[in-house]
Amino acid sequence: MPQAGLNILVCFIEERISVKKTDLRLLESTFARGVGMVTVYDVNPHKLIKAVAEKLKGMGIPQPSYIGTVKSGAHRERMPQQKDFWYVRLASMLRNAYVNGNIGVGKLRLHYGGRKIRGVKPEKKRKAGGSIIRKGMQALEAAGLLAKKKVGREITAAGKKLLDSAAKEVSSS
């Protein structure tokens, strides 16, 4: 970023937000070095989830024995066909926690739910199964990527670091 553009940005920030001078110096040095942090919001979610799923698989998070034999919810007709469904779902849950903050089983059941086809009757929305989500949250919590709060779970610093590093890899490729 050219120096003139940096000065305009700093002036704008000083006018709009009451920021400490040390924060502005850090911002100036970041732009001066040409370092721009890539976050989860800056990359394609599908590519990010695929990259994070590979990292989670490499971390050795155990998969429950029933994953290949059950549907993911009442709205599904078949079991998941992906070989790495468990890790893709964990990566998606981790991204959801990053984007939305506090998450719980109920909120994720609504997120992963869908329309139930009921023959000649009109479709109805059904929630996803809670067991896969609950076990996934427990596995992410045991890996130190999620932390249990009074209500729900939040992403930890290690989880943010994992997602941000995957986002950087996805953006560079």
C-alpha cells in the first residue's frame, strides 16, 4: 500500500474510532510490510472446510464407530456417502463457531437440518440428528479447538489459529 494511502487510512481510523496510538502503530507497521492477514471470511467456505477436514484427519481425532451406519438426520433418505464425512462435519462445525461465536447442539441441529420429503404430503423442515453433532463437539473440545461455556461452546485460540492458517493456505493456492 502506498504511503499516502496509509496516511489516509490512519487519519480515517483516528477520526472514526478512538484507538490507542500503539494499535495505530501496529496497523501502520502491518501495512508498511505488506502483510495482510487472511481470515475465514476472505476465502471460499467449501475450499476452507475441505482443507480444515484434512488437517483434522491428520490430528488423529477419533471417529465414532456408528458414523458409516446411520443417517445424519430424519430429513435424509440415505447415510452420508463421503468417506471423510466425520471430518468434514467437524470442520464445518468449527467454521460455524468461528463465524457465529457461541454455538450449541440445538443451533447446529437447525443449521444442518433440511426438508423432509413425505410423499404426497407437503414437505416439512426437520432438525438434523443431535448425536453426531454432540459427539463432534465433544471431540473438538477434547482436541482443544472448542471450549465449553455456561451455555454452548466457543472456539478457542487454537481453533482460530487452525482455521486462519488453513485460510491462508487456501488463499495462496
